[in-house]
Amino acid sequence: MGLSNPATENRADETTTVSTMSPNWVTSRLDFLTNWARANSLWPMPFGTACCAIEYMATAASRFDIARFGMERQSFSPRQADVLICAGRLPFKLAPVIRRIWDQMPQPKWSISMGACASTGGIFDNYSMVQGIDTIIPVDVYVPGCPPRPEGLMYGILLLHKKIKGETIADEGLRVEKLVGPSGLYLPPERVDELSEPFGNSVQQTRSS
Amino acid sequence: MSTPSPAVAALRSEFGSAIGRHFVSSDQTVVFVDRDRSHDALAWLKDAPGQEFNYLTDVTAVDYRDPERSLEVVYQLRSLHRKADLRVKVGLDKREPLEVRSVVDLWRGADWLEREVYDMFGVTFVGHPDLRRILMWETYAEGYPLRKDFPLRGHFSRAEQTRQALAANPEAHYSLEELSIADAYGELPKDMQERLSRGERGFLK
């Protein structure tokens, strides 16, 4: 066609060497490859309990479209899910439910706590609400906001990508299941109390009133 | 606008001293009825010609900070074809057991409403067919959250609340009928039958 490739033009006699220009293979670290594959096709398990779930739906829909991050496959079964997204406040009555779902998810798994209520209890500093889902399950990324805008959740997802890409498959500690122990909690009770401490305006409110 | 509903005068002539004070608030007539005659009065309001309050809009309760003041159970009645409303209140002395006759036999819709009042205020509805907690889980041990003497964050520490919540076994509290699979029970695998009959436990045996 009148065109010639300058890279191959002068290599008529290089028949015995392997061409480094071949597009058919690459070298890489196994970690990089694994993490690249994991991070770019996270299957989310949506656990939507409140208004954050509406923002989550907006994030999943066409305008913001988390399919761009390989997350278009909403996994409504925990056994085929990678990332649990708790979108909304978690009452104590749902605590055993999200714990069961988390336990049913196979490793490797991550979780995103979406919104103020899931992360801290938010405005619900009362008798019926879990003060942050990190007292129930381990959390990787907290997304603040009430509710967070889709951009906020996408930023959280990208942070999770970053975290996953920094992991190594040699670190077995990452994949240890943190189960509910004989104390009935997965954390020491003092840690749960500390995580549930009131902050901000709630500090003004005594436990007795 | 502040004329009381004619149902009040009719109640007084029918039940006499069992009917307490009444007043009108926001065009709504409120009438107090003695606890012992509450079921009779409500049954009469439902069925008597000229009254026919055939729809029970709501059953709820009010607790006041004043420990001397009685806890009030509120029945919001409506007559669908007369388009008339009446609010009936029953005062319960807080120093005595909080008990009142159930009205589930009059209005089937009172079932869950009375369960909610029981759950939140601890009022026992005598004669209720299935008086269990409905919002909180059934092993909830901290008390009755909407009572004024209930602290906002509950009685227990957060760790204890979390522990009890995780130990609660949601499936065990539903009967097969509630799970709507009673008919299929015989065809389920053996292990699932066993699990459903005793309720599945997580890590806490």
C-alpha cells in the first residue's frame, strides 16, 4: 500500500531472535495482574436500607453508570458478590442480617459504608440504631454525606480500587475471616463502645435523658 | 366550630359516670372513657344505630413526663358512611399494671396496632390473640422505648446492645405460616425442615 514499517524494514536477517514487538504476551507481577482483575470487576452486593440506596440506584443507572468500573452486575446473592455496599442506616434489628450476608460472601471481599448513618449512626444516636456498621462487619471505605452524591460514591469506589491494587496475594492476613467470637462480637466490647461514642452535637445529650 | 360531637352526649346517656371529661381540639372531639367500661363503650360506638364508627383509624398511646399523670391509650374512630370522627381516650394509672381490654374482636385491624402499643409502651391488651413485640425483636430486653422514663440511647451499653442484636435469631421468631411456606413444608428437604422447625442459628449456638 506504499507504506512501510520502519521497525521491521531493516530486520530481514534477524530470523533467529524472538521479536520483542510481539503483541501476544506481556510480563507482569502476579499481584498486579490479580489486583487489576479484581479491582476492575467488582460485583456489588447492594444492602440498601434508606435514602442512600436511592443515590446508589442513581449511581448504578445510566447517567453515572458504575458499569464503567466493571460493576454493572448487581449481585443480589451474597455468594456471588465481592463488595458489600451498605447504603443507609442500619437498625439493630438488621444487624444479624447484614452479619449473615457478610459471612456468606466468599473471599476476597470488601465493604463500603455509604453515608453518615452507615458510617457512624448519623443523626440516629438512639436506642434502635447501630452506631456505625464497623461494629458489625469490617469496613474498607467510608463514604461521608447525607446522602452522598453519586460522585461521592464513585470516589469511594475508586478509593477501593486503589486499596485493592495495593494488596498482595502473599498477605494471608488480608483474607482471614473476622467472625463473631464467643463474646458475641467480632471486636472487643471496649472497641465497640469506643466506636459508638457520641460526637458532635450528640455529646451535649446525656445517656439518662 | 368547637361544638362536640353528638356521640359524646349519646355516650353519657348510655354509660353515665363511665364517661369522663371531653373537649374539642382542632375540630376533633376527644372523650375519656373509664378503663373498665372501655370495651363496652367502643363496642356500642361501633354498632349502635346513629353511631356506627365502623372504621378504627388508629390505636396509639401517650405518655407524659408527669409521673402522676396517667398514660393514655388513644382510639381514633371513623364512621365511613357518616363521615364522622371521634377520638376516645382511656387513661391508665401508671402505678397499676397497664392493662386494657383488647378491641381485636371488634375491629380486626386493631391486631398490629395494639401490638405496636404493647411494644412501645408496655400496655397489655387483655384478650389479644397474639400479643408480641412487632417493631423491636421479640427478645428485646431493654424495656418500652416510647415511655418517657426510657433513656434515648437505651439502658445497656452499646457493646451489650450490639451483642444482643447479633445474638437475636430473626428466623426463629417466624412461624411457618408467617413465612407462607406452610403448605410446602412436607416437600422440603429434611435438613431444611429441621432448620425451619427450630430456627437457624448463626455462629451463636
